[in-house]
Amino acid sequence: MLTDYEATHVMRALDALDELEAAAVKLVRAELACGPAIDGLIADPLTAGTRLDVVCLVDTIAADLLAAMGRGETVRRLVDEAPAGGARDALVEYLADRGST
């Protein structure tokens, strides 16, 4: 049996996990939705070293996180529905490589 203290922290951890899942879906959806626009921004030397660079690295972490949470199909659906662009292509390649390991 859990103490009140332990139960409180278990509930906080589960709430944080829900928030993390929602944030991961939001990140992947937003990156894919902007399609080629993000490609142009990332290629711009003025944005080098900004958080835009981080978005392109973190999307694969978000995809892995969602897969670990049983939401891999959600990521595949978002990718399938996304407009053409570097983010979509990179996630398609990443998901294909991950599926073959």
C-alpha cells in the first residue's frame, strides 16, 4: 500500500507523463505542418544556432518517446498526412531505419 506522500508523487509523475506525451505530439505536428518553411529557415545562416536547430534534432526523440508510449501509429499518421518537406522526409527515413533494426 502506498503512503499519501508516495501516492501524491506517483500521480504527479503520471500527470507529467501525460504532459510530455501531449508536448511530443504538439512538437511533431507543428514541425510537420510547417513543411518547407522550416527548411528555408534552417538553411538561413541567421537562424544558425537557434532553437530551430534543436527542433530538427528533438523530433526523433519525440517520435521515439511516442512509440515507447504506444503512440507510434499517431506519429506514422502525422507523417503520412504531412506536406512534403525536409522534416517529413527525415522522419520517414528515421522511422524506416528504426523499423528495420
